[in-house]
Amino acid sequence: MIKLFIAISLFFYSVILMASPKIIAHRGGTADAPENTEIAIKTALANQADAIWITIQLSKDNIPVLYRPSDLKSLTNGQGSVSDFTAQQLKQWDAGYKFGEAQQFPYRNKGVTIPTLDEILTQFPTTQFYLDLKSPDADPAIQAEALTTVLHNHNALDRTRVYSTNTAFLDALSTNVQRFESRDITRDILANITMSHICLLPENLDITRWYGLELHRKVEVVEKYTLGEARSASVLSWDKDAMSCFRAGGNAHIVLFGINTEKDFIQATELGADAVMVDSPANMKAFRKE
């Protein structure tokens, strides 16, 4: 019993000594306030978030605005696609309308609107932002030009980094816009090391690379045979071997998504993740060890 107590004590002491990963507020802290809004960002920063993850779509007049779902009815009192309306027209919808049903919708009719990226970069001139491009119907080249223009106008290239599950959106960006590696590349590296114990990294490892993926990612494994194929569910999970592989080339930064429990936060800390993306900075700040 004494040996067990000592072992547990040493384990938690070692976790405390590790540097806590940076906290990135997912959609501005989607569990704490209406996501992708000014009030969400203010709330996340007040709860000690180090950076803010926001979702970007293009309005009808090709202005980058903050909104995630494909239809306005998912989060607001409006209806239709973001691209159906100009940035100014989008202001008519209440972005806090459906947040907090259990709390009787505390942000409804409080003037919470869908902001433009320009407004957010103006309001938060020193904040680090991660921009997730989600436009379901945007032309990659037009979106890239619109985004780059806003970032240039605010001298924000050094404090922003772009992510997207759509590789075409990343490929269309100019070379001076910082970005993550594509989700496909990140997933394939993790799959190779997890399933085959093979570390296959991209070329040009001397450049700085950023990778982002869930701590535990559900995937479907497809095995092809002469007479057909077999499909099975699997889970890709980060471990020490995976982290060592991604770090092997140097200059690698790793952001783990979906970190919303103390258990996952401790695991991310043990693995040495650079940052974690969380839904509630209000809850996560209690787990941090400076």
C-alpha cells in the first residue's frame, strides 16, 4: 500500500512538473457563450485562454464572417446559408438566440450578432487566432484573396494560422499565410505509426509544421482483397510513439482537439502537446499547472 501511494504521488508530481499545453478556445469557447461571437471571445480570454479558434465563412459579398453551421437556423433566429446574405444583412440575425436552453437562453435578444473577421481583429488587436475555413460553397481562390486582404490590413499574419478540412482551401492561400498541415496528411501519419509502426513524414522537414487532430480519432479501415473489401471501425489515438514520430523532423507543433476532461488534459500534458483545443476554458483553467 505504501509503495502504491508513493507511485501515485510520483506520477502526479511528474505531471505537475510538465509544462501545461496552451489552451485554445474552440469557436471562442462554444460551451461557455454563443460560439464565434465577440462575447464568446471576451469570455474565453477572461477564463485565461491563450488563443482563440474561430470558424470562417464567406458572406454573399465575399466578406469573411464568423459562423460554423451550414444553415443560419442552427444557431440563430434566421434561416438560409451564410452566402445568401451580405455581411451587413447577417447582422439582423441573433447569434445568441439558441445558446443555453437549460439557462433559459441568457444571450437571446442581447444584441449578439454574427461578426466579421475584420471587426474581430480590430476588437482584439493582440490575440492569437486560429481560423477554420468552413464555407461549404466558397471558391477557394476568392476566399483566399478575401482572407489575405483582411489579414494584411490588420498586420495579423504573425498572429493567425489557418486550418481547414478542405485541402483546396489551404492550397489556395498565399505562401505568407501561416497554416496547418492538411487533415489528410496528419491522419495518415498517425495511422501509419499506430497501425503499421512506420513513421512516414512529409519532405522538407526543416520548415516549421503545425499538426492538428483529435486525441482519439474514429476512422474506418478498408482492407482490399482479390474478391472484394472489408471495412472495420478503428480509433487512432496519440501516444508517445506517435509524438516521437511527428517530432522526429524537428520544428513540429502539435495541437490536440477535443480535450474537455481532466483525464484528457493530463494525457495531453504527459504527451507534450503544444496546445489543446477545448470547448470550455472556464472548466479547463482549473486543470492548468503553470
